[in-house]
Amino acid sequence: MSDVRGRDERVLIVGAGIGGLVLALELHDAGIPCRVYEAVPEIRPLGVGVNILPHASRVLCQLGLEDPLTRASVTTRESVFFNRFGQLIYREPSGRYAGYDHPQFSIHRGDLQRVLLDAVRERLGADAVVLDHRCTGVTQDDRVAQVRFRSSSTGETLPAVAADVVVAGDGIHSAVRAQLHPNEGPPRYSGINMWRGTTVGQPILTGASMVRAGWLDRGKMVIYPIRDNVDGRGNQLINWVAEIETPRHVERDWGRPGRLEDFIGAFEDWHFDWLDVPAMLRGAEQVLEYPMVDQDPLDRWTFGRVTLLGDAAHPMVPRGSNGAGQAILDARALRHSLSTIDDPQAALQAYEKRRLPVTTQVVRTNRSTPPDVIIREVWERTGDQPFERIEDVISRAELEAISRRYKEIAGFAPEALRTGD
């Protein structure tokens, strides 16, 4: 990339979330100077669990992060599906246990962010992430882009910073996205509300199983461990998500507190030989509430020297373990474009051309046919009743085909990873 007189940064990244930090590591690895500007005065662990699937973990492992991620996470062994009566529908191995070259990580979002932040500061320098700089807008001309900031702690206006390229990874409430698309409609509510939490408990099934159970009309759960041996007695930190169809929802805010009494009634009879679900829910220290919302895909992310990345580009309903993963893949693609195309604006256009259609398909697929469509299919065929034998309801081949189709769309089918760059 060519130098531009009058700039402060080569690449300015707005937001120190997962996508922004991975992009910083990617650009550093490619020899492209960059700096990250983050709104909060102090980065603290937010959210609960995320899953990093093999297409995204490959990127992180190639950046030299496999060891710290392995220490901070649970390496997932299997995905397993049950009905609301605790009957097994389908199980399949995950990550390296399924023959992938790279693992699947189940990890607390705060732990993932800490691993990435530590790596950025170690490799790029202590000043590589500038805190307390909330982006309020971007201007540009044919030579440079300029980002305006204010302090989140004091509200004062801070000096603007100029750059060759501005990448907005500032999340679902992106100020840059709002500026680039001022007439965009409100978030699209899926009709499903979810409550999330973590509970310290004994290992479930293999101790590294990702469980999906039930269905949305009566209540669905996603459950998986994200930290091992948290108390020296072998207990794990178990991440859980409760999802229920409801017309009521709140504004999207990952940190909004929720109330146990609003949803536990749907799961009071979920006492299985492999897990007592209501006991797990009552054991949570905190409950967070979040509506399943997304935005209709944009027709463009890139305007001159400015582009979008991650949730700022393609907010999607949190299904299929693909929110963080797609942001990581964005970072890899943008690194490739910026390191192989000299003209910054042409590089951003190439990145958009590569990633916008792919993420658009993932957004739409997550609305209609995510991986948990497996349990929906059984729910429909059984009329939400127990079964004698799952083979009498649906064949193993059909279940495998459903799983395979989602992997292909989301970009982590084994064949795609063997042939992709």
C-alpha cells in the first residue's frame, strides 16, 4: 500500500472486538502498520460463550494462537442433539475429532478477547490499542480518511485521526455503518428471545460436548462447557442459552440483565439422566437477556477508503456458532486484499466482493436452516412426542445431509478447508 502524506495511520481499525483484534494481528503479520481505537476506557470481559469452528480456528492457529486458546478454552469433541424429553437424536464429532486439521474451541468471549488483546500488545506494542476513543464519524477525500472521536469517560471531543484506510469493526451499534447507511431500517426480530448464563457444574456427557435440545415453541437449550476445572475439583464453567418463541423482546444489548422467572418454567421438567437442566439454570450467577435479531444484508460495505467488518458489516442471529467466526474470516480476507493490491480503495472493493456474498448467505441461512434444524425436523415429524427409535423417525443419512449442508454454506465443510487459502 502506498504512503499518503498527512495521514496518522496506515490502517485505522475502529473497535477492539474479535474482528478488529484479529485484523490487527493479520495486518502485522503481513507487515502493514495499523492501530486499533476502542470506545471503552477499559476492556473487561463481556458476554458469555462462543464457539470457534475449524474455518476460523485455522486462521487463529496460523497466527500462532493455538496454545493460548487451548489453555483458555475447552476443545470441543462433539455436537449432540436431543428432543425436550432428553432422547438422543444425533451426534457427530467436532473439530479435530471429526478429521479437521484444526480444533473447535468453546470459549468465554472475554477469554478469547483477552488472548487476542495480549497478542496484539505483545506483537504490535503497548500503544497498538488506544482506549477511550469512541468513533463518532468518518470523513474522507481522494487522499485520506479521517475519523472523529470523543472520550467515552468524559464526553469531550478528541483529536481526529487520519489514515489511508478505515475499517469499522465497531459491532452491532456501529456509528460508521449508521453514517454510511443512514436510511437503514431497524433490526429484524426473529420472534425468538434468548437468555444466557454460565453455571459451575460437573462435566456433561464427554465433558466437551456441545448440546442442542428441545425446540423453540416450548423451549430450546444450547449448552456447552467453556472452562475446565474452574475450582480445582474438576467442575467446569458451563455456558447455556435458553431460546423461546415470544412476541416480547428488548433492545439488543449483550450486557442486559435477564430474569430467571421469565423463562425457567419452560424447562422445569427437564430432568435427564445426563443433566438436571433447571438446577443448572438456578445455579447461574447472572442471567443476560438478548433478542435474536439481525439486519437485512447490505448491498455494499465499502465507500472509498472506508469499509465494514464483522458485526458492523453483517449482524446475524446468534445461531450456528458463526458470528465471531465470520468476523475472523473477514479479517483474513481483508489482510489478503490489502497485502496484494497496492491501491487502498481497490483493495477494499476486492475484500467486499469476496466476503459480502458469502456472509449474506450465512445471514439468510441462519434465519431459516441453521444446524439446529435437525431438532426442528424431528419435532415436526414426531408431533413433539417421544419416539421409540430415532431411526423410525429420520434416517442417519438425512441427519448427516442436514449437517453437511450448513457446513457448506458457512464455509467449514472439510473439502472447502482443504482447498481454501
